[in-house]
Amino acid sequence: MDARQLSQRLTGMRLLTLATSTPSGRPLTGPVDGIFYRGSFHFGSSPDSVRFSHIGRRSWVSATHLPGEELAVTVHGRAVPVDLHSGEGRGFRDTLLEVYLPRYGQEWEAFLTSGPVYARIEAERMFAFSNPPAGFAEPLRESDADPDPFKQFARWFEAAAGAGVRAPEAVAVATATPQAVPSSRMVLMKEHGPDGFVFYTNFGSRKARELEANPHAALLFHWDVLGRQVRIEGGVTRMSLEESAAYIRTRPRASQIGALASPQSQVIASRDQLEGRVAELSGRFHESEPPLPTNWGGFRLAPRSFEFWQHREDRLHDRLRYTLSEDAGWRIERLAP
């Protein structure tokens, strides 16, 4: 695993064991929520916590991240306070909101303003040990596959999250014009289940325009750490305004403003123009909830077929395809690699 792969693997929220030392040099350890952001571990705690009182006197710390037997990371360095209101700190603050708001709700944004303080570990040394995770190159047999492809997907999705994939919900979406000209891009899947797979976008974007004209799409999930891919094809419908509004209100406030400010996929004069529009809307709705965008919402893909692809050695990969028939339900077939 090279440095780039390690950084990708660590990015996001990670539980750390953090070691500090008392003024007399006695070591103490405890768990903290860590965020690996732009190549460095960050952590937060109450400003009057024991660990920050130690750091105020001796800034040297050591942190270990052990998500499982396949990866262990230890970093030694100095803890440097992070100002969440500075230019660099605002980007980190947005990352905190993206991580914690889905878990704890809108109240966490107010808590962040008056609650914890954060520090970045400026690493002098970092050690990493990696083994292939459980599941890599394991057989995919018909007898092991769930007869319901939605349950099989949920099983693999949970395994990808458990293996430390940074964003297991990231998926390539391929669309096409009525003239059969394809295009693809990465989005984040927000829901999955028997009703289908949901993602959100601006209705003026290229993918949305193509889906309106040709309501069919193909999805591709790729979880390299497990050597797995899932391909899904089906028809696509636009979600109701009520369904989209319910999701939009769960997003961080900055993301809601960004959706209002950006004419997605249209040509703009400069980034300054975009940031100016964001600043304008932020000021206008400083004391009120941003309005719901009328040009932004969800699409739901109803699968007609799934393919589960498992890496195997010597190019002898396992491929199981599920196809839906009206009278017999889901049929499973093995495809040659």
C-alpha cells in the first residue's frame, strides 16, 4: 500500500487511541474521534479535558488507528490547535459537518460552534502495517449468494464500509442521450433497498437532462480493497418534491446554500462568481432556513439486473448475474470472466 492509497483509506472519521503525557512525563491514553483530513489526523475534545491540559504543556502526542487486522497506523508528532474559522479551518469544519450531521442531526452544528476544540497532529513519524482484508479474492459461489439481490448488495455494502472504504456509497452513473451517446460521472448513493437506488442532482445537469429524455441508467460500485464490483441496470424515475425536500433538509446548511448557488453543468465566468453567489445567499438567509431549491432533487433507479463481480487470482474472477423475470422472480446465472 503506497502513500496515496493509505491516505485514501484513512480519509474520514476514524477512532484513535491517543497518548499524551503529564507534566511529570507519565503517559496516559484514551479513545478520541479522529478525522483524517488532507493528509493529517485531527481530533477533538472538550477545551477543559485532561488531554488538552496535557497538550497545553507538552504538545507531543502519539495516536494509533486500528480498524481491524488488515491495517494498523501509528503517528507520532505535535498537536497543533485548529482554528475552525480560519481559511484552512473552514474546510475542515465543513468536513466535520458532513461526518457528524447525519449521525447527530442539526443540533450538532450549534454544538460545534460552542463546544469542542480541535487539533491537528503534525506528524514527524508515521508507521503503517497492511494485510489484504478478509473477503479479498474469496470465492463467490451460487450456494453462498443470497437469492435476493438487494440483500446480497446490502451484505457487500456493509462489508465495504467495515473494510474502511472511504465512501462505499460512491457510484458511477452512466446515462445516454436518445441518440445513444453515453456519459458517466460519480455520485453518492443516498438510499438503497427493494424500492431501488437513490441519488440526487440538479435537474439542469447533463445527467438529469439525459434521464428525462432517456430514463434508463447503469450504476457501478467499485470497492477495490475487497476486489469487488457491483453493476446495476434499470429504469429511472424522478422522486416527488416531498421526498426530495425531506432529504435536502438533512444536508449541512453550507451544502443547501451550495445547491442554491450553483447552476450545475452550466458555464460560469469564474470561481469568484460562484463564491460571490454563495456569500450573497449566506447573508440573505443568515437568520432563516434556506428555501428549498426547485431545480434540485432525487432520482430512483429500479433495477432490472445486477452483476456481482469478485476478484479471483489468475483472472478467473467470479461473476454472478441476477435478472428479473415477471413470472419467476430473480434468476441467477454465472458469467465467464
